[in-house]
Amino acid sequence: MEMHSYARAFDEQLDKMDKILSEVRGEDDKIPTALATLLSVVQNVEKMQVETLNKLTSLESSVNKNTCNIKTLSESMDAMGKQMEEICSETTSVQAKVNLLEKENLALRNKCDQLDAYSRRLNLRVSGVPEHAAEDVKKIVIDLFGLISPSIAHQLPLTVDVAHRLGPRSGDARSSRRIIVRFLSRSHRDRVWRDARTAAVLKEKKITLSEDLTQETREARNQLWPLVEKARSEGKKAGFRGAFAFIEGKKFTAKDPEPL
């Protein structure tokens, strides 16, 4: 905008010179005055030319400086672009490692869950047995299991490995803690578990036996229970084995309730 103003002013001075020259044509007495005026105009024009030159020099300096700044900015942007590419590459590599670790962690967790579930197959839990001070829990469960499975009663003292109450005792004397029992023999444990389903002594004493399940297995069974319950109400053979439901020989999982 400032350069345009200078251009207009310069044109105005030239127009003024043309006007003076046209006024003095044929009038010699006006020539000295006109020359003085022309000299003033020329001086103004020279001054404006110098100012214009200075402005152009300053503008050129600014352009050069801006060009240098743009070049520096461009180099900085290129460097940042390279850094971003390196970061993206490193991030991709790290994400791949994280995905692999998550996959390995899931596999290890599943393996641990399987080992835990397998180990618990030797256990049974007993609920509803009255609790007394200085009781011999192992003898209590051996006697109870002897009533449930009389045919192996003589073998139980050798096959029942550990029996104890679970958790701290509460202040309520009427409540009894559950008992967990570990067998040395899977066959003896399974025999007691099968016989318990029809054992009258459990109903008489209001005692229940249950499997020692992992949390994952319990959650899976809770999800599958409506399916099993519905099948049983329809007269179908249905039950659980581990974290799976079996209905008429078909296997069902909690993640996919369709038969496998």
C-alpha cells in the first residue's frame, strides 16, 4: 500500500511539471519562475526516488529475511517429519511387541487356569457341617464320606489327604464355615461325588457337596445354567464338565452357546 502511495505522488509531480511547462510556452517573462518551480519539483521527485529506492531496498531485505526464515522453517518441518516417521515406526514396533506380550499373557493365564482347574479336580467342598471347637475336620469328613460311599469307606482314611475349614471363623456361633477336602485318588473323589447325588444322609443332615471350581469355571457355568436348566425341564440329559455344558452329548461353551 505504501509503494502505491509513492507511485501516485510521483505521478502527481510529473503532472505538475507538465502543467508548468504548458503554462510558460510563449511567455518568456514567466520562464525564471517556472524554472524555479520545476527545480523544486525535480528535487521532490529525486527525493521521492531516493525514498522509493530505500523502501525497495528495505523490502528486498525483508523478502530475503523471510525467504531465509521460510527455508529454516521448511528444514525444521522436514526434520520434524523425519522424527514423526521414526516415532511412528517405533510405535508400530512397540505395539507389535505389546500385542505379542498380550497374546502370550493370555495364553499363560489360560494355561494357569487349566492347571488350577485340573488340580482342583481332586477336591470337594462340603457345606452345612456343624462347627465345634477342637474338632477333627478330617475325621468328620471321612466318616461322612463313609456314609455316602460305604463300599470304599475302609479306603477313605488312606485316600483323603487334607480337610480343613475355609476362611476365618465368624462371631456368629450358629454359622459354620465350609470345608475343603483334597483326595489323593481321583477315582475315590469321583466315586464320592457321584454317590452324593443320591445319598439320603446329605438330605437328612442338610449337608451339600460341591466341586472346587475356579472363578472362571463358576462364571462360565452361571452363564450356561439357564440352558442346562431348560434342557433338564424338557427331560433331556444335561450337566456340566469343567467350564462346559453338555446336553444330550453336545458340548456348549459360555462364549458360544451353540453346540460344538
